[in-house]
Amino acid sequence: TRCAMPVSATLQDCLRQKSSRYEVVYHPYSHTSMETAAAAHIPGDRLAKTVLLEDDEGYVAAVLPTSHAVRLSDLWVKTGRHLVLAREIELRELFKDCDLGALPPVCMAYGMKTFLE
């Protein structure tokens, strides 16, 4: 069954305000970004995933290809910040209108700095 995880209202508003064009890709529900890529027939290096990080300064998002892993030590060097993975409970609180595990790559919609790989 092909279905779509709903696009959050916050993200839709942000994209609309920026006059952005986008396409919703329908795929079966999946548990990981690599499963999503496979289900949507998109190579893992062509689909972005978002990882939420935090430190004493607050939250930031890292957006990288699904096939890649976050290298925290590289981020520490590049940003001068000691970022760590945010906890799941924090994700739910910050992204209230997103399905669990479906973090948008446009985190500026949520007032968050975003690092792109």
C-alpha cells in the first residue's frame, strides 16, 4: 500500500511563504530513512535525512544523505560546538505537527539553524 506521511502544517506554511515548489513522494510506511529510500525507489545518497542535535546553545539540525551517518567529531571541529544527539522526547516536543521520526529537512520552519552535508 502506498501512502504519504502528512506534510506538517508548519513546513507547508514555510514552503508557501518562500514560494517553494515541491512534490510529495508516496511510499509505504517505513521505520528508517534507508527503508523510505528503498520504498520510494530513490537511491540512499539522493534522499535527505534530518538528525536533531543539541548542546548548551540549543538545537540544530543536520541534513545529510540517507546513506551517510552523522560524524559528531567532524561537526565539533567544523562548528566549534559539542553537539550530541537529541533525545526522542525532545523531538516530539519540538516537532509537534510531524509524525514521529519524520523530521523535515527545512528546520528553519521551526526556527532552527540547519547544517547541510
